[in-house]
Amino acid sequence: MSEAKGDSQMSNSQLIQQLALLNWLKADDVHSKELLTAVTSVQVAREILTRLTGQDKVDIYKKECILMIANYVKTHPRASQQELNKEVEKQVLLFAARVQALDSAPLF
């Protein structure tokens, strides 16, 4: 599940972190600081996991695959079922190859 809401809006996790920060700035107590620390720690851990697993790239490749298929359908409105199947297969194989290549790519 993607949390990005566009360029102008914060993700859910960014909003939660900002709320925790605002709470700490207003209250300036130990509980507020601990809450901000916990929220930030979760965000950092999530980002590390995403980078280590390559899930962010898989999501990008998936979106590109779907867009390529949709573009083909749009630009070839009279394509036969066989032609559509061939294009879908081509794009899915490309997606699979790109995901498989992540296994051999460096982590950072």
C-alpha cells in the first residue's frame, strides 16, 4: 500500500510524525519525547526494510508494467485477443526479469 498522496501532501507516516513533533514542541515532556522517538524509529525501520527488500522498486516496476499494457490497449484499440495476450505476456516477462534482477543488484 503506497502512502504517497502526491507532491503537495504528506504521507500518513509523515503526518503522524509531524503530529508527534508538534505534541512534543507544545508539551515538552518526557512522554511526548518518547512518542516522537517511537514514531520516528518506526519510520526509519520501515524505510530500511523497504530498501533492503527492494519493495519500492518492485512497486515502481509493477506500475510501469500496468501503464505499458494500458498504453498498448489505448494505442491498439482493434488488437485481437491474441495480440493483447502477446503484449501482456511480454510486459509481464519484462516485469519479472526486472524484479529478478533486483536479487543481484547491490543494496545501496
